[in-house]
Amino acid sequence: MKKLILALGILLWVCSGTARAGNVFPSALGTLLDRAQAGNPGAQYRLGLRYAQGKGVDQDYQQAMDWYLKSALQEYAPAQYSLGELYDKGLGVPKNLQTAAGWYRKAAEQGEAAAQYSLGTMYDQGQGVKQNYAQAMMWFRKAAEQKVALAQYNIGMMYYLGQGVPQDYAQAMEWFRQAAEQDEALAQYNIGVMYRDGQGVKQDYEQAIDWLRKSATQGNVAAQYSIGMMYDRGQGVPRDATQAMQWLRKAAEQGDASAQHIIGEKYGNQLVTAQSRQQSMEWLRKAADQGDAVAQFKLGLLYVDEQGATQDYRQGMEWFRKAADQGYAPAQYNLGILYLNGQGVDQDYLQGVDWFRKAAQQGDVEAQQYLGMMYAQGTGVVQDYLQAMDWFRLAAKQGYAVAQYNLGMMYDQGQGVLQDYKQATEWYGAAAKQGYAPAQYSLGMMYDQGQGVPHNPLQAVDWLRKAAEQGHAAAQYNLGVMYYLGQDIPQDYMQAIDWFQKAAEQGDTSAQYNLGVIYRQGQGVLRDYAQAMEWFRKAADKGNVSAQYSLGMMYDQGQGTPQDYVQAMERFRRAAERGHPAAQYALGVMYDKGHGAKQDYVRAYQWLSSAAGAGNKDAIKYRDTLAAKMTAKQLAEAQRLTQNR
């Protein structure tokens, strides 16, 4: 519409007299004024136009309105149209769409093409008149017959969308093409999109690119963005990152948020330098400032995920909140994480739960899973296994492996439901098939123990191996145990050692202890007390009581180290104090013999009694023998200390 008015203005300018730069000769303006005052409707209109455009006179919409009205009352159609435009835009008068529609109608009924188009637009959008697609179509057609390109385009849109007419892509294409032949960029863009998507025509990327390029070279932002994405994906053209970036940048520099977002992402994927990170943030910020929720979220991630001095949780939270307030679920979830961890804000479990819930209610599986965990653990909410089950189930039904695993755990342990190994196995299986290592481990153990499924060692080994190969330490350890014991599968010390080693290197103390046993006994390897000592020490230093005891035995017997009763006693003591019966027995013997400490029958009796109480038969015999050589006073003291332990 603006193009049409501009052309009309130029035509009238040429007809009005000789022009000079930005002004007219006073005599020409005076002549126009004389004719207008004499009642010539064309002169009145042209004088109003000059006041509206500020050509030869100071711009004055009120004066323009007065002269347009004089002309319009004489049924001069261009003046009626221009008067409608002033009311439409609120120039020189308060905006009044009903009055605008009335003046457009008067001009349109006289065949004024621009007025017919504007009246069609008002019926299409329900502005100033009741929305009426049939009326809109009628007026657009009248304007289209006079070659108004935007009217042709709008008829195409009505067929494309099925507004007021049955949806008809072929008709839409025909009208778009008529407008496109007049270089209407919007129509060229839509033709490109229809060829790209195969709507009403056979999909043809080459045609799509051709039409989109026509539109893009006229500055159509959507076309520039679309061409950029086609180069990015290699649709209809060879994939070309440089061309993609050039077209996306054209769109982005015109303020297209989607293009700004994509450019920001592309720089973000190159986060190897401070410069690329800065570029990423600048483009994402442009999109984010326009309200692009995904860009706001990704900008938040850049602040949160960055390392070192540039990490800024507060900035991250600010951008997450903007996106979250628009209902963007991933931002709501991440906002919950920040509140939960107290990052960029005071730790607040209630706020964390609230944001998780908002995201979870939109179907965000991570939020559903996290909310389930909080209810299961009673973090920020009253512990509620039933609620936990509900949230795990929602995420699990969406195929989220972590939630499927946790649902299996609830059935396995009977939390929130009756214990049901069969259900547990089914959910473990669903997660295990997706490659989730903890579920593969649990499924393997269910097959090993025959819980929920028939006992099947081969299946157990298969699932444990899948988890173990992903680095799951417990799976590696249990696989090692199965090969070590050779129960249901062929015994294989080398396989056992290999899997124990993998688990031990991850800090699994049971695996470290077992390696110590293997090297001490020479099972599948040459006996190596030094290696045994090393593995026992690693496990013992992390609190493994069996390793503490075994380390004590090696010091006691001088295996892999010079015999050292003091060290032996210290290791036995650590294990004994944690209730290890064999260590308690050994410590009692050392006190009896005075090895590593001064001989002390009372302490010997005390530790032997502890071991005896745990069912150690050797300790019972030894204690009774010791009692025979103790004085009554010593025995009474020992029995008192034993009762007080």
C-alpha cells in the first residue's frame, strides 16, 4: 500500500508544476491554492497531499485533513482514500478505524484501487468493521483486477490458509505468482516456501532457492533467513557454511531474531576462543532482547556453563528467568537447578521445586525426573514415594531412561508400591535397552539372583558386561566375582582380574580387596605379596575393613614387607573397632602374646570375647584357655569391660 501511495504522490507532484530541490515555486503553489479555494476537487486534494507530505509547505496534517475533506465531499475518490488513511493512522485526528473504513468504502466504490485494498485488509483483520473474509476477498479481487500486487498476494494468502474460501494451494500459487511478477517480495517468498515444502507443487529446491533469492535481494528478511538455512542444510544448493552465514547475517542485521539466534548458536559451537564466545553472546543477546525465549535460555547457559572468572550465575539466572516467564520449560528446569544448588541466588528448595513443577507440567522429562527424586528423598518437600512414583512414571512413559530406571528401583525396593520384582525388571529392561548403564547393571543382577525373571547366568553376564563396558564400577566388580567364583559360568581368573582391575581403578574398594586376595594367593597370576600389599592398602585407606584385616595379617606374617607387629596391631585394631570378628580375634591373640604392645590379658580377653560374641569358635576356645591363666581380679575387670562395650 505504501508503494502505491508513493507512486501516486510522485505522479501528482509532476503534474503540479515545475519543481526544485525539496520545494516548489511560490507562484505554482499560489496557483494551486487559488484553484483549491475556487472549489476544484483535484486541486484541493493535491494541496492536502502537499500538507501531508510537507512538500513546499510545512507539514501540517490538520491542514491536509481540511483540504482532503473539501475534496472528498465532492466525491473525489483519491481524497476520500487519503482521508481514510489519516483516520486509519491517527494523523491530524484521533485514530478512528470505523471512520477510516467509511471513507475507504466511498473511494473503493468509485474504483479507487488503493482504497479497495485497504478496505479488504480491514475486513480481513476485523478492524473498523466486523471481520468478514467474504467481503475481504471481494475487495481484494477488485484491487487485484487493477494490478495491486499486495491485493493479489493477500488473495493468495486467503487460499493458502483457507480463510473465507476452501484451502487451495494451487489457487494460492496462482495469485502469489501474479503478485510476484510485479516484484512483490512477500509473494516471491511464499512461492519459494511452497516449492521448498512441496505445497501445491512438486517439491523443488532449485525453484525454491530461485524465488527466495528474488525476494531476499529486495530485502525480505524471512527470505534471507530461509536461504541461509537452505545453504546451512544443503537443500537445493551445495552445503555452504559461508553462504549460509552471509544470508543469515543479512536477516540478522535487519533484526530477525531467528537469524540472530542461529548465528549466536554457530559462534557458540566454536567456543574455543574468547572472541567466538563474545560473538555468540552478542548475537544471542540481540535475539534475546527481542523476546526469543530459546535465545534467552541459551544465553543463560553460556553464563552458567562458562568456566573461571567469566562464569556468572546471576546473569545466567536473569536470562533463565526471562525465558522461564515465557513458559520455556528447559529454562524453568535450569532455574530450578540454580535454586536447588544456591547458584546465583540463595539456596531455596521450595523455589526449586516450584520451577521444576512448572517445567514438569509441560512434559519436561528432566524436570519430571528431578521432581520425582526430590519427593523420593524428601528434599524441599515432604518425602512422598507415591508422588515420586507419579513423576517418575510420567517421564518413564516418555522414554526417559533415568526415570525408567528409578521407577524400577521403586518397585525393586517396595517404595511407594508393593515390592514387585517383575515390574522392576520390566522398567530396568526398558532403560537398559536404551544403553543406560545403571539399569543394565540392575537387570544383570536380577538375572543373576532370579528376581522377577528366571535365574539366567548368561543373561546376567551379558547385561553386566554391557554396563561394565560403559565404566560402571559395580558391574565390573560383580562380573569379576562371577568369573572368580565360576558359579554357573566357567571359572576364569584372568577375566576376573581384568574386571576387578577396571573397578579397582575407579576406587571400588571391594575390587581392590579382591585383587589383594588374588595376588596374595596367586590365583591366575604368580603370587606377589608386594602387589597384594598395594591393593590391600588402597582398599584399607578407604575404609574397607576386610582389607584392613588382611593388611594386618601381612604385617603380622611378614609377607611383602618386613614383619611388623606394631603395624599389624594397628591394622587389626582399625578393623576390630568396626566389628570385624577375625580382626578382633587376631587383636586378642596379639595382646595375649605381647606382639606389637605390652602383654595385656585383660584387653586380650576383651577382644576375644567380642569375636566370640560374633560366633568365632576359635575365639571362644582361646578366650576360655586365657581365662584359666588370669587372676580373679584380671578376669573380673575383663568381664566388666566386655559388658560395657
